[in-house]
Amino acid sequence: MPPGEARVVTLLLPDRPEADALPVWVAAGARPGPRITILGAPRGFEVMAARVAAGLREIVDPSGLQGGLVVVPVFRPGGRFAARGQALSNRATWRFPGDTGGNRRAREAFTIFSEVAVGSSLVLMLTAADPGSTGPLTLHADCDDPRVRHLTPQARTEAVVHAKPAAGSLTAAAREMGAIVMELRAPAESSASADGSLLEVVLALLAAAGAGSARDADLPAPAPGMTPALITSLTTVRAPLGGLLERVVSPGAITEGGAVLARIVHPLLGRAVDVVAPHPGLVLQAITRQGVRARAPLFVIGRMSRAETARARRQKDRRETLASLADPSIDAPVAATGDSNPLRVGWVERVSLPTLGVERLRAKIDTGARTSALHVTRMAVVGTTDGPHRRSILELTLPAGSRRGAPPATVRVLVRDYVQVKDTSGRTERRPVIETTLRLGTLERRIRVTLTNRGDMLFPLLIGRTALGPGVVVDPARRLLLLQQWPAHSRTRTPRKQIASES
């Protein structure tokens, strides 16, 4: 093939009809460089991996490529997905490197290995979480290889799992041949954002490996100091009994040993059993089904060292802050202070939650807390939303603020999420999370707030650091600095009973 060109070819398998040939996209770079092999959907169900692999044909420009690129979107006979119920079976797998004198499957493995993997400096496998589960985008590789340690900081994944390839797999045979072997594992559910994240990681690894695609300039620069967390081992958490599952933590969460991951309710007896984390670590995979059987795998927890856990927590807080800056709907300013100077606030201020009909509420500004918390005297589920993502609708009774004689505000809100929060006494509580508007002086932000009973606290509202966002400086020695700057429009109350649609 001439340099700077690409084409689709078919890899014929021994003693198989042409319909079972593997479709392969091959690109020859205009300049010398490494040969890289990308294999998608090896288990036959990873639709997102196959779509991203196939999409490289439209993104990678051979004229700006260094070396060669071999892409197999669906790494199965004929490039077909697995039949239902056979996605995790071994019936359609090969054992590599194969044997020219063996049976048909051994000869097929030898042909594939010779044509696809031999001569590659990097073999990248694109796969996904198990069916019925989801998880963050992670990179699995043998971190004892110094070449892997050189590439992983550029991966832009949440974690790197130290793992050795299984015997007989193509990645194991390629490693024996001297190639760098990596597996990118994405969430099982496909979405535009998940596809974009996986594609971004693939392009970043291609650039880091020396492929030098012409589209590298389109990649956003990685945040400085943000490197994937290193997972040393994996632990599967199984269901102690069958029943209805209520998940407490989300994939990507950093959990402590003994923390509640989920609750299983027996459908007849009604008793609930907590599923706890066996050790501290990162939740790499979580089941999405609500009904589970006894001994069914529920979670996969990645173990990290104590220092790595602390570093991962700091990076997660920073990542959430960066995400809030990039997402205008969360913690983003919708009204500026009017100049480039930061807004100076004390450790106690009067704030408003106009969407909830609460004005001039005393709030403690706590930069030591990550999440915000709002006091509710009553909370009841009154319904759910329609659509594929059914969310609970809560009716809340909220504090009235500082107006004398004002009755408590009653509103209805949508629950965005549930989180586990440890209070100052060390007790862990599961709280609903809502989105609302915070008015702090002349500044307005969309924030996320957890709901709880703070009747024993001095202040009904706690504002954490993620809600403050950029442009706010806290003076810990002063209070009520914004009292004289309160906007006139904040004295107008909204109806006491309403549906808080923004929340």
C-alpha cells in the first residue's frame, strides 16, 4: 500500500467461507513510525467499542500518520457481534499464537496473529464492562512494563489497573512478541459523551505512542497533574442473598472499607441487608439491574495503596471542580459581580435559594466540606417522573429564612442522585441530592445540595467548596460581609407552594 493511503481489506480465515472473513481497516502513514493494532469488541457485545474503532476511519488522516494503523472494529468471525446469550462464552474465541498444524481454530488463530499482531509495537484492545453493569473508563495493562508506565499518564482515564494478560489471549501472545499491550474498558452503556471519552483516550494513546495523527491538535490538553489512579488488585463483591437491589454508590466512587455499597431487600420478608466494601478502593464496576440472585456479582472494587487513595481523592475533587467550570448548568455563575475582583464573603452569610422560595437564610461557608447540605423539617416522596430515567419527586418543608412570621416554605423537587455522606460525628447517612440556584450577594450559581435534618445545627444551610466555585474568597475572621450589599430583588418572595422545576 502506498504511504499516506488507507483502505478496507478482508482477512480470510482458513477453511471458512468468505462471509466469515474479518473486515480490517489499514492505514499506511506518510512517514515512518510504529505499527499500532486496535481490536474492538472481542467479546462480541461491546457496541460502543466497535463504533469508536470504526470511527477512526473518519478521524485519522493517513497523510498525517507516522507508521501504520490496523483497526478491527469487531474482533470476531465476519466482524459480527455475538449471538444473544453467547457474549461471554468461549465458543467463538481463539487461543494465540495458534498453530499451523493444529485444528481449524488453531490455524485461524495463527493466521490472525500473523496478519494483525505480528510487527505491532502497540496492541490496544477496546472492550466494555460486563453486560448489565457499568463503570468508569479504565485502562488495564501490565504496569511492570516501563513502556506502559511511560504511556499511562497520557491515557486520560480515571484509573489504570495493573493486570497481566490471560494465557492464550492475543494480548498475551503479543506481549511475548515484545509489543506493548493495553486494554481500554468503557461503560457497557453507549452514549455520545461516553463515545467521545473513549475516542479521546484512543487518540491520546496513538499520539503518545508516536503515531502522530494530523488530528492530534484537536485534542484538549490534559489537566496538569491529573494522572490515573493505580489499581493494584481487584475484588468482586457478590450478593449475600437474592432480592431487590438499591445501589448506594456510583461507579467511579472512592469508598472506605466497611462503607455501604448497596442494600438488598428480600421481596417477601421485607428485611434489608447491607452490602459493604471489603476494603478501601475505587468502584470500577457496578451492576445496573434492580433484581439480583444470591452470589451474583454486584461490584468490582479496585484496591489502592493508602497514598494512592489520598491522591485519588484530591484529584477527584479537582476533577469535579474542573467539570463544574466546564458545565454551565452546575455550579456555574449566571450573574457576575460586575468586575474582575473576587467576591469576598465571611464564614457566615445570608443567602437566598430563589428556586425554592427561601430568602435570606443563614448559611455557614465551609471550605472544609466538599458538598453542601440544606436543612429540611419534612421530606416525603410524592411521585416519580416519566421517561427512561425515572426520578423521585420529593415534597419538602424548608426553613423560612429571616422574615418574621413567615411560614416554612413547601416545595416539590426532583431528586438528581443519592450520595453517602459522613457527618462530623462519623455517622454515614444516605441523602438525596437536588439542584437549585444559590444567590450569594450579587452572585448566582447553580449548585447541588444534599437534603438532611440539621435541626441540631446552628445554621440551616452549609455551603461547601464545590458550590462556591471560582471568584469567591472566604475571610474566616469576618461574618455577614454581604449584609449591606444585598440586592433589592432578594426581598421579593416566590409563591410558598410550587414545583421547583429547575431542581
